[in-house]
Amino acid sequence: MSRETLIDLLYLFSATTFLLALKGLGSPKRARAGNAVAALGMLVAVVATFFKYVDGHALHHVGLIVLAMFIGVIVAVPTARFVQMTAMPQLVAIFNGVGGGAAALVSITEFVHVRATHPATYVILEVLLGVLIGTVSFAGSAVAFAKLQELMTGRPITYPAQQVINALLGAGAVALIVATLVTSSSVTLWALLALAAVLGVAFVLPIGGADVPVLISLLNAFTGLAVAASGFTLGSNLLIVAGTLVGASGILLTRLMSKAMGRSLGNVLFSAFGSVVTASAGGGVEGRAVRSGSPEDAAVLLSYAARVVVVPGYGLAVAQAQHVLRELAEVLGEKGVEVVYAIHPVAGRMPGHMNVLLAEANVPYEDLIEMDEANSELQTADVALVVGANDTVNPAATNDPHSPIYGMPIIHADLAENVIFLKRSMRPGFAGIDNELLYNPKTTLVFGDAKDTLTKVVAAVKAG
């Protein structure tokens, strides 16, 4: 067997592991194994590449490549190991942006390398698409990171004729691609790079609030497409497969999340949803009363329940309360109380945020139920315990045709016999609208930090 045949077989093995990894990532129970399979496949592909000949020559600049990989490991491993769960969405955003930027750099390097050989037009087009999509992904992900890290406002940023300007930027990018195809000029390539960066920023600025998880998923798809374009440029079937898988899965996830929000993708991207906060300055709607209680009151309700449905949200991650929540579920389980966790598809700040958060706390996978099943369970639940969620349990999505979230599928916590709502204050959720569930007569609000409150609830349940 020749060296090239062996390397091609190793690449085929890697591509197969990527497919198996995607299958594993489709379930929280198999996600960790799926991630390990993908890592193994990528390791095999990287090692095989060091022994690959390019145009009859061995790999060049091996020392620089190894140095770059070493620097990457030094930066990535501690970052991934010690990142807080509250910072996971921005970590995903910045890692995704790095991938898009790398694909753009590969395309630029290849353009410089091949333009003197007068390649076919489609080869230059592949390079230019890699530059455009990769740079848009990099710049857009950087803005998404800044929003999530609160380096800038998380609300949509709009200005007059914004969509018209974005359309002109897109048309300008297409014009520069055509000009570069005709002239093979590096000047138009650099102009395309700059314009793509501006387009990426302008594209992301008006997206914010509850739409951020969809944005992250879409930018991930862009990075995958940029990697696939780089694969065509380099003649690498493995990069084409890997990039296409990322791009296709990202687009599919984006569509599914848009559907879970009851809105079209166009509405998510161009409506600037969440830009207006309708709650009063004092938090809550003036003249409307809420019923508040203590952690001990919550403990009594939970202790005497037969079935409890927990609805987690981003506030759970902010408070780092997932471990205490799992302890509460275990204590209730010892008392014969059935506890399950209702997961909304867009809860948190990135796709699957709640699944990752609860997995970190070793919550059993079989206790996690999706939205449709959760709504069936809530009809017979004694208590719905809402921890850090807000928009995903807002009945206005069903009851108020004038609400901006009307039509969004929600977890109907209001169907339970009692609702315990853990909340820091009466401020609205990330979508910027008031939550009608707070004023429901069956709702008891327990104000305070979720971790502190749950710790007190656990102690009260044990004492009872």
C-alpha cells in the first residue's frame, strides 16, 4: 500500500468519525462520547497530514506549524478547562470566530500562491468565497463575543436605513468578487477583506436579546461553509467533508431554533427584537401585585408535592446554582418526589446551554425532557420550579397577540398547580418584555440569588 493510499484511508476514517460524532451529539447521553470520537478523528487527520506530499514535495515549514499548534494548545486547554458556565456562550462565539478567521487566512494565502499560475476561474471563486464568508464569520463572532461578554450592550443596535446599508455592503462584496475574478488583483482582494469585516459587524449589530442563540448557530454555519471553501481551494476532501457537516448542521440547527421561537429566520435576523424594555423603571408593571414568599415557603410546597417540573434558564448559569439544584432534586427524590427538568430549545445564550449546564452537575440524562413532553408533564405537576428562566415561560407568547413574542412556543409552567419562581428582581428577561407569569395568582416569587435561595430551600427540605 502506497503512502498516499494510506493517508487517504486515514482521512476517510477521520471523515467517518465526524459523522459518528454528529450522531452522538444529537443526544445529551452520548454527547461526551461523540465529542471524544470527533477529537480522535481530528488527531488522526492532523498526524496523517504531516506525512502527506503536496505536489510531490513534503510538508514545508514543519517547525512553524508545530510551534503554532503548541501555542494553540497552551491557549485553548486552560481556557476550555477553567471557563465558567456563564462564559461558555462567548467562548463558543470566539472559538467559532477563530475558525472563520483561519479559513479566510488560508484562502488569502492560497490566492497569493495560485494567482501567478492563472488557474481556472472557479478556483479563484472558491478562494474569494472563503475570504468573504470566513471574514464575515470572524467579525460577526467578535461582535457576538463583545455582546455576550458585556463589553458592549447586548441589546440590538440600530440606525436609519440599516438594512439598506447592509444590502449595499453585500452588493459591494459581490462587485469586488467579480472585479477580482476579472483582474486577479490583490488590491481588490484586500478591499474585499475589509468590506467583509464591515459587513460582519453591521450584520450582527442589530441582533441581540433572546436572538443571540440563533445568531451563534448561524455564525457557526458560516464558519463551516468557509472551511468547506478552503477545502476546495486546497484540494482537501477531508476539509470539504468537515466544513460541509458543520455548515449543514449549523443551518439545520438555526432553522430548528427559529421554529422553536415561533419566528422566521428573516424575522430573527432583521427585526431587531428585544430593543425595547417595556417594564417600568421600578421593575414590574405599576399597580399590579405579586405574591412573594420565603425559601422556607418554597420548601414546604416542594416537600408535599408528588411531581415537580424544574424549568432552568440563563439565570441558573449566572448564579452557578446547577449543583445545588441537583442536590435539591436528590433530597426531594429521597422523599418520594418525582423531579424532571424541562428544557426549552433556546433557553440560555447558546444552543444546548441548559443541557451542558446540567450535565456539568451530573444531572441524569433521563431526567431531561424536551418542551413538548414537558408541557404534557406540567398538566399533572404539583409544582413548576422556574430557576433563572423568563421569556421561555412567558404566557404572553400564547395569550397576547400584541406581544412581540406572540406565537413563540413556550414551556407552560402556568399549567402546574403551583409555580415557584426564583428571581433576583422584577426586571424583564433578555427579550426586554414583562412576564405575565409573575402576576399569576398561583405563582410564588422568591427573590434573591438562585444559588443562595436554593441552598436555603435544600436546608429547609432536609429539616422538614
